[in-house]
Amino acid sequence: MFDKEQLKSIKAKKEEWDCGPVEKVCAKFPERRSVFTTISGEEVDRLYTPADVADLDYENKLGFPGEYPFTRGVQPTMYRGRLWTMRQYAGFGTARETNARYRYLLKQGQTGLSVAFDLPTQSGYDSDHPLSMGEVGKVGVAIDSIDDMRVLFDQIPLDKVTTSMTINAPATVLLAMYLALAEAQDVPYDKVGGTVQNDILKEIICRGQYIYPPLPSMRLTVDLIKYCYEYVPRWNTISISGYHIREAGSTAAQEMAFTIANGISYVQACMDAGMEIDSFGPRLSFFYNAFTNVLEEVAKFRAGRRYWAKIMKERFGAKNPRSMMMRYHVQTGGVTLTAQQPLNNVVRVALQTLATAYGGAQSLHTNSFDEALCLPTEEAVTVALRTQQIVAEESGAADSIDPLAGSYYVEAMTDRIEEEIDEYIKKIDAMGGTLKAIEEGYIQREIQDSAYRFQKEIEANERIYVGINKYTMEEPPLKNLLKVDPKQQEIETEKLKKFRAARDQEVWKSALDRLDEVSRTDENVMPAVIEAVKAKATVGEVCDVWRNIWGEYRPKEFV
């Protein structure tokens, strides 16, 4: 972009500026801090110039939207053609209550559904299991059976909406129920669209909702991917998730690096199972966090897109450009929300939404201002949805594609984050891959170290958190918080009792026996799981078949 003589002149003039006007002003009015850093701890220079992007090769590093290396977006016209999918994550209490929230959100302009399941469902337990006590319907909707799934999507045609399901260890079971419901609605599988998270590695790394050991867990992941490639072509078979890695305390670069490392493992597992890269590559999707430092987040998204495109093309030999696209969903930062002065969270979420729009996401969930205190109320979730709509329709962020491209700061940070990603991938490869790095605790320690640094900065007032360590105030508690009925488990237990009594016991047992048989072979489990849920096997009963075969995973402790 600039020749050597121009760059040399710019560097010299910047030094003169630093030693002249800047030094003079700082002598009278010192800067607020001796060192400025991003949320991730990356040092931010006072000023960026062309010298910071001297190696920028436009065609090879940036290119054009919809073209390799996809730095500037995965679609040629991006939001000028169609806005991102506004997909509010929701689920609480019973399937009936959550269905009412879904239909309300669709009426308010939401364009996609996103299912939050309660912890028992995520862990493969039915609501009447002793370990479910106190957790039924609390952080998501309780789904035990195909009847619950039918109620959850009552009056919602599955060929008219796309649905994202945040479920991992029991992902095959919940997708099987969704597909069985599609059959009941006479919707062909090739008309069913959506995403299932199905990312067990990040559960082992940082979230904890795993059930089985890594290898059989990976087998279930690959079986789902392969089945959907053959029969459910519009389904995104995995949402490789960095969101929870960031929530656990990682930096922006670590979030992207460890997510890509997990992605590499899934791609390799699918190829080891005999799948061609371009058969499943186009349906891989990702899930990321958006924090409040707008420019760092934009750089993170751009760097991740570029790096993934190179991995798929150069490492795995993908030929189809769609296999090289990093298509991703974003959720605004849950851990950035504060219980103190909760209305401030509206501003945080707005900034995170702007970062997401500038960064080029395909879909977005915006957190509600009251989520540090409770599941979102109807009022709060409406404000969250309106935040997306205002940014989309009023801010101008959706009018030009990758509008921050060419910014010396953003381009320099994009390069720097990509370099960090590459360093992490090389380290993980040298260890023997992601599973080995997880087993040795390397990834977990890196995240913990970053989380510790960030917390120390807040406690030392080195990083300002409005309402937490600065600009604090006395305030009355927030009223009208959403509360889940404490009798929820009793309600679900009674419902399950009637459900089990009414099913054909011989058909049910035969289906579970067939699942047990298939699971002990190399045959794809998905058809057997679909038949089991249609025979009215519950989530817990299907998962117990696999518990009996593979056992439960207990990670080793590390220091």
C-alpha cells in the first residue's frame, strides 16, 4: 500500500510527533494510564499508522467479501442482501411456557429460534432422576420425551423457521426428536434447517456438561454429522463453540485459537471415518462471544475467518469455497453483565451487537439486561431484540461490508490475533492434537491464567468496570424478576409417569435393545436413536444405554 520511502518518512514523522507535541502535552497532562490494553491484555499503541500494516497484501490477506480468504465476510453482499438471523436464545420451565415465549418473539420480529435446555436435559437425565432435583426447568426448558418436543414447537411449522439447539452430549437424542417431530408435521428432512451445537470438546475443556469418555463422544458427534450430510442437507451439524471458552476467561485470541483447534479435531475425525472434506465441510458452523471492546472483537472475527479458510484449504485440501467459510453465530458476553446497575447492561449489549455487525456474523443472540439476576423477563428480552433491530436498521453498520477494513489499528490487530492463533495451533499440534492438549490440561491452564489476570486487574482498579469498581451507587433491587415454579420437578415427574405408562412397552424395549446392539458396532447410531424416540424412549433412557456401554467420563486432575 505504501512504498519503502513513504513508510520511512511516516516513521520519522511519528517519532518527531512523539518527541514533540505528545511529550509536551504529557508533561502537563499525563495520560490516564502508563499502559493501555484491550480486555484480553493486548497492549494498545497511542497511534497506528501505515507503518503498522506495512506488510498488508490486499489481495491475499483481505480480498473481497464472499471470496477466499473471506477476511471481509462470507457472502458477496453480506447485510445489504439480508440481515443476520436474529435468534434469541430462550427456554425455561415447561415446554408450554417456552413455546409461548417463542411465539411471542417471532411476533416481535425474531427470525430464528434458539433452544436453551435445562441442566438435567443437557446431562442426559430425565426430570425425575435424583440428580435432577432442584434443576428442572431452571436454566432452560425441560425436555424428556418426544411429547415435550411436540409441545415446545406447537403451532411452529418446522419448514418455516430455523432452529438452533444448544445441546452437546445428548445432541443425537434431541436432534432425533426434532426430526421425528418434522415427520409428524409431514415436513421432509431436506426442508428442515437449523443447527445443533454437538461440540463435546469444549464441554470437556471448560463447561462440564459431558457424559461419556472423549472417544465414544466423538463417535456420536461424527455419526450425527454423517447422517445429516446424507439425509438432512440443510442442517448445520455442529456449532464449534468458542463462546464458553471466552466465558471461562480466555482472551479473544485464545477463544479463536482453541475453537479452531477443536474444529481441526472434528474435521480430522470425520475424514478418518471416511468422509470427504467437501461433503461435510460446508455444513460446519461456529459460535463465538462478543465482548465490549468493539475493535478487538472485530479483529478477532476477521482473523478467525482468514485462518480457518487457510486451514481448510491448505491443511485439509478443501476445494469447495463453502468448506472454507467460517460461518458463525454470536452471543453477547454473558460474563460481562453485572447485577449492579443492571440497566447499564443495555449499553454493553448494544456495543457488543455493533461489534458483531462490524465483524460479519451470520446470526446473533443479544443478552437481556436482567440476566445477571434471573432468566430474562419478557420486557428485558424485548429490549434485547430491539437492540439488534436498532443496530441493524438505524446505525448504518449493516450498510457497508466490513466498514472498518483499512483501519491501521484494526488491520494491525487482525494480523496480531492471527499470529497468536497460529502459535497456539502449532503448540497444540506439537503436543499431538487437541485431545492430548486437553488431557494434559494445557488449554485449561491457559484459560485459567487469562481469567486470573483479568480478575486481578479489576480488583486492583487497573481495569475499570462501571458500577463494579468505579461509579458505584446505592440502588434498590430490581423488581419483577422471572422465577421458575419450584414445583417444576413434581409437575414433570407426574407427566413422565403417565407418559411411560401409556407407551407400548414391547415396541419401546425393542427399540432400546436395537440401539444397544447398533452402538456396540461401527454402524451409525442416528437411525436407531430416531426409532427409539419415536417408540417413546426418553432422553435419560437413551443416554443410559450408552452409559451402560461406555461409562461416564471423569477427567483427571491437573495443576
